[in-house]
Amino acid sequence: MLSSTLLLAHVILGFTAIVLGPIAMLSRKAPGFHPRAGELYHAAVLGVCLSATALAVLHWGRSWAFLPIALSSYAFALVGYLAAKRRFRGWLRVHVIGQGGSYIAMLTALLVVNWSQALWPWIIPTLAGTPLIAWAARRVTRTEWRAGA
């Protein structure tokens, strides 16, 4: 019963994060919608990490490999979240890299769970996402430089 409830919560939170990621990424960067979507994304990724940790402990033999993905996904999300909250010099670049990295890890986990016998789910999200994150990070760095931030 506990395992089924955890798995259901994990799936709902994971779906929520996977949907909210692009919504936050593509929304207008201004007070209001973008920060709210980001807060919800952060909460969903935290929930996924906690539920994945519990599931890995309960089913260690078959689920232990997902624990590093869950922890790294949340670590990236936390770094991006804290950068936006603290707003230190260069925070926007760190925010983009952190949130983007967490989304890559979330997609990797989703694909690996569904296509566990193949190698490509472990590789494709990183190969596709890393250049996009690098482009976005360069773009915001140039914008900050021009604005004198």
C-alpha cells in the first residue's frame, strides 16, 4: 500500500514537473506567472526527489540506480532556485543552468524508466539539452552585460 501510494505521488509530481518546466522556460520573464510556475516546478522536483528516494529505499534491488538521478535533478533545481532568490552577481546564468540541468535529469529518468533496456534514454536528453542550456546561458550573460548588471 505504501509503495503504491508513493509511486502514484511520484508519477503525479513527475508529470507536474515535466509539464511545468517548459511552461516556466517559455513564459515571459517578469514578476507574476514565471516565478509562480518556477516555485511550483521547484516543489514538484523536490517531491519527485523525496518520493524517488523513498521508492529506492523500499525497492533497493531494482531502483537504486534512480537515486543519483533524483538527487542530481534536485541539486540542479535547488542551485537554480537559490540563484533566483539570492540574486548574486551572475545569478541569472546560474539559474538557467540549474533549472535546465534539473529538467534534463527529469527527462532522463522518465525515458530510462520507460525504455530501460536501451542506451539512448541515458544519452539523448543530455545531448539535446546541453547545447540549448549553453545557448540560453550565453544569451542571458550577454543581456546582463549590456544592462550593466
